[in-house]
Amino acid sequence: MDFSDEMIAGLMILFMLTIMFLRMPIGIAMMLSGAIGYGIIDDITTLGYYLKGSTFGQLASHSFSVIPLFLLMGNLAARSGLSKSLFDGVNAFIGHYRGGLALAAVGGCGLFGAICGSSLATAATMGQVSLPEMKRHGYHGALATGALAAGGTLGILIPPSIVLIIYAILTEQNIVKLFMAAMVPGIMAVLGYMLVIAITVKLKPEYADKAIRATWAERKTALINLIPAIILFVGVLGGIYSGIFTPTEAAAFGVLGTLVIAIINREIDRAGFLQCLLQTATNTGMIFVIILGADIFNAFLSLSGLPQGLADWIIGIDTSPMMILIVILLVYLVLGCLMDSLSMILLTVPIFFPAVMGLDFGMTYEQTALWFGIICLIVVEVGMITPPVGMNVFVISKLADGVPMSDTFRGVMPFLASDFIRVALLLMFPVLTWGIIS
């Protein structure tokens, strides 16, 4: 029986998902599936020639140099004491309201995400700072852990974001414009989560108590402690948006800034710095293996003609472009419950992006690319707190001793509703993403 190239691609996708399910590392699974498929359609010799050039090309690309720098910045930020100063700063002004500590935790997650760029690191770091305070004030476990699990997802939406950088490289979009496009949806996410907390404590006052109002002297101290974080935030993002820094230069500035803050706060020593370097090297190696695996798999898919065939088929469907986009987003939502955000973007964007760009949404090519990227990122973010496999939920559950995971999943449900409303608004009003750039 002769198999078409598209059928071979489908079988290799099924094979890849199967070995992923059997716990093979995602990067290796993509690499193995792509290599086998490439060898079947073409030949092993051609694959060898491709690997000889692509491996060096991928790992030596200047575009990817920003990744280890932002990872190191995030690791240093987690040890620098910034998370505590951010939480205390927000808490000093709104902590006395009912649910104020949860509001401060979400606000702190948003601010820390603008420095860290990682969802899991944001959730873990802010959880270590704010969970003990909420527990001490008698907050219900569902509210405390749900707010932190949801707030942690802001780490991959609010710039700088590693996943956004990868999307920009894959789709050949401007990283700075993507960062700018994420700002309004990021602010919407923070405000939406805060509104959820306000409604929750209004309906269930027993979920949270009021804390003591901070004095103006305490607020002044909290603001002074925020100055290093503000300088870092303005220096990194302000430098990028103003054109003073390229993203890589801004990341280098961020690394230096967080290191200086950590040293001044006496939160890091030689051993701690070396641990940050080791963690950064480990994470960078993991990401680059995934990038290399995705490159091999996507080269095989391109050889098979599946992405272009899928794009032509989708464009030929007699239905509205918006309906097609919603189906694609549902696929992202399902995959988001099973895969990490980076792997999913690397695997799916080369398949879905050509199809989406072939549809007419009444926007320019660049506007559609920016809009689709931000919506994809938000849906990926939703997957990180969606049952049954929400990675942020597992991280927070490990930190929240005594809070059942079922409570945490119950606690994130209202925040999921906020996310779905935000996605609906962005689908109806795309200008919320690219409007700030125009």
C-alpha cells in the first residue's frame, strides 16, 4: 500500500504524540518523528546534509541570544528580593480591602512577570512570598491558590516573554511590536483577575478577611523599596519601546540590573550566582533542544506539503474565517492542557499560521500576525490553569501545604471565565492588540 506524503505526515504526528504520552522528552520526540518522516519521504543522506547546516544555523542564530539573557534575568530576579518588594508595594495600598492580599498577589504577579518572563517562575516566586501572608490572615485555600495560579500566567503574556520571542522568530515578526501588542491584553488580564477577586469576596465574605490599613509611613517605605524594580522595568521595556535598546541589549541591561539589586539587597552570594548560571544553562539547553527538534519536525512537515495543503483546505471551507479561527483556538486549548507553552507554539505555529494568514479578517498581514500571536498566547496561558493538567496549579499546590488540589482547581474556575471573556473581546475587537502600534 502506497502512502501519500500527507498521510505519512499524519502518521508521524500520531507517532510523536504517542511517544510524548509515553513520557519521552518533547524535543527528542519531535526530533525523532521528524527525522524518521524526513527519511521516509526523501532519504537519510539528504536528512544528514540538512542536519549539518540547520543545527549550527539554529543554535548560532543571533535572534535566539535573547533567550538565555532573559532566562538569567528571571532567575536573578527570583533571588533578588524583588518579588517581596513588589508584593509589599501593592499590598501597602490595597491590602486593607477585603481580598486585598489576593489583589496584591495578582498585581505583584503582573509586575514580576514584566521582569521575569516565565509563567511557572512567576507563580512559584510570588507564591512563596504571598501564600504565607494569605494563610496568616485566614484566606480560603481556593481563593489564595486560585489567584496565584492564574496570576502566574501573566509571566508569559506581559513582556518580556520567551514564548512571544519564539513566535516572533517563527513568523518573522518584529519582537518590539509583539511586545507592544501584548501590553493592553496584559493589563486587561490583571484588571480582569482583580475583578474576579472583588466579586468572589463580595459573594463569599468568609473567603477573605480585611488586613490592617498601612500607615503613610509604611506606604512611603514600600514605595522606596519599589524604586529598584521601577528602574529595572523602565530600563528594560522603556529602552526597547523607545528604540534605545534592541531586545538583546535590553535583556543584558536587565541581567546587570537584577544582579546589582540582588547584591545590594544581600540576597545572593557566589554560590547563589553560580546556581542561577547553572539553572539558566539547563533551561537554555532544554529550550534549544525543543527548538532543534521543532526545526527538524517542521522541515519534514514542509517537505510533506501538509501545512500548505491544510492551509488550502481551510481557505476553501465554506464558512466564516472567525469560525475557523475559533476551531483552531479550541485545538490550542486542548493541547495546552497536555503540553508546555513553548513546545506547543513551536509545534503548531508552522502548521496553523499559514492557514490563518490566508484568511481575510479585514486587517493587514502584520496586524493579523500580531493579533493571532497574542490570542494564541492567551489561549496557551489558559491551558496552564485548565483541568486536568494545569502546570501552574501543580506548582502552587506544592507550595500551598494543606490545600487540596481540588480546591485550587475550583479556585481557578472564575479566573478561567475572565480569560474566556478576554479572548472574546480580543476576537471582536482586534484593534486592542495592534491599535497601540498604529
